Amino acid sequence: MILVEPESSLNVGLVARAMKNFGLRDLRIVAPMFESFEKAYIAAMMASDVLREAKIFSTLEEAIKGIDVVVGTTAKPSIRVITRRAVSLREFISEIRVDTSYGFVFGRESTGLTNEELEMCDVVLNIPSSEEYPTLNLSNAASIVFYELFVSTRREKNKFYEPIPKNIRKLILESIKNIINMTDLPIYKKRRLSSLCDRIIGRMYPCGLAYDEAIYLLGAVRSVEEKLRRVVTDVDQTGKKL
């Protein structure tokens, strides 16, 4: 659990309490905006040990180190500003694995996570709620996530799928961008197309593509990249367009 610049000490305590309710302990806090944890300890009650063990970080980048899958949260997902795929809580829970570490990132009570912070996440999570008032209180949203995780990991028939590793997605994207750069497209179109590919690849996790499909796709784009590179090299050597 990662809290980015929490503004209320009370909320942090309630989150710690909810974590212990559902068997979670790893609390990471990025640059808390309050001066004292006094109210947090009062709200945490029997979960004061979770607060004592919490780690404080200066930046989100530091806080997510060592985590396999970083899960951002947002009240109002929009594909226009978020390149990572926004999925519902239930949809995401159905795809998780017990042998993978997940970091759920919650933003400020007033403004949530910035687009830059969401860009650092592998997937963006949304908890479905009323359109009339979709924004949940921090501790309430966290409790819902913790409950769903708790129930899901104890469901005997639940299936866990292997997520697509970051390095595989990165390699796919690099090859695609290399292919784009070897085309005759104008620079502005190359940039626009690269940005589009960023969004598409970002939405592959968790439900967009299976692991074996991702490996197959990586092999295919690499093959195209290598063949196109040979063609470009031949053109450079002969001075003739093929």
C-alpha cells in the first residue's frame, strides 16, 4: 500500500487499521503533508504496529522500487490523459497472481494522483461508484480494495494468470518505436504514432494480452524490425530505394 502525499493523519491511521483487518502490513508513505502522526495512531487503534513499521519516502519513484506490478488508482479514468489501461477493481482482481508483489498507489485526498504519477504505474484501477459522486474517501477506497484482495486470495477456485513482465512490454515497445523511426513518416507523425503505441502497450496489462501472446508478439515485431533494418542498411549502401 502506497500513499502519496496524504493530507490527513487521521486517514492514514484508518488505512493502517484496514490493512491489518485484511492481513496486510507493508505501508509506504510518500512525503506526508501533515506534521504529526498523533491522530493516525489514535485512529489505527490495534494496528499501531503497522504505522510503526511504515516506510517514509521522498518520491513515488523511490517507493515503488522492488514492486513487480504498480497499480495506480483514479476516480475518473480517461484514455485521453492516462496512457495506462483503466480497469475496474473486480476485473483486476480476477487476474492477479499470489506469487507476484503488487503496490496499490493512492493519491492525495483533494486531487488524487497526477498524470505523471499515473504514468509510473503499470495499470490504473477504478472502483465503480455513482456518477453523482464518484470520488471515494481515501480510507474507504483502500478498505474496498483490501477486502476484494482478501476474499480473492482465499477463493479456492480462483484462477491466477501470469502477468506480462515489465521488461517484455518494454522490449515490445522499443522494437515498435524502432520500426516507426525507420519509416519515411514526418517527425511529428512519428512522435504521434510513438505516443499512441505507448498508450496501447500500457493497456496490455492486466487483461489486454496473455503472457504467451505477448511473447509471440515480441518475436513478431523483432522479426519485422530486423528485416526492415537490413532493408534500410541495403538502401544506405547502394543509394537506391527498394
